[in-house]
Amino acid sequence: MAMQHPAGRLGPHDRKQTGKAMAGSESRLLHVGARVCWRDDRNDQGTVTETNWSGVTLKWGSRGEQSILHNDMDAVSAISKK
């Protein structure tokens, strides 16, 4: 099942070629307060508000919350702290 973005359905060819997809094992390492972005778009950022055994809940800056299963996090990228 493909992940549903609040603005529409993400297809397998919609991801930017330059971005690195987040694997389920990487998603499991996220912590509450971690910053992420959608499809490598630094203008579309969110914050992890909850983590559990099956996935994470993200609060997007420009829209509501979204729960995503760990293995469906391929369109989400972690934002590194500088």
C-alpha cells in the first residue's frame, strides 16, 4: 500500500531522483522532536510527535498530523542538525 500524502497520492515515480528514501530501520531510530521533510522539500517540514512499534506520527508545519508506518517512510527525509 502506498503512503497517502495529505495533498494527494504518491506514486512510485514521484520521488525526486536525488533523494535518499528513509528505510524502516532508519524510521525506527527517529525520536520525538526530530525534524523531517516531505520528498526532500525543505519548505515542507514536520516534527515527529509520537513513535511506537509500528510507525511515527508527524505534525506538518503547513497542515495537520499524519501517522505513517515505519516501512512506508520512503517519501520522508530526516533533517540533519547543523
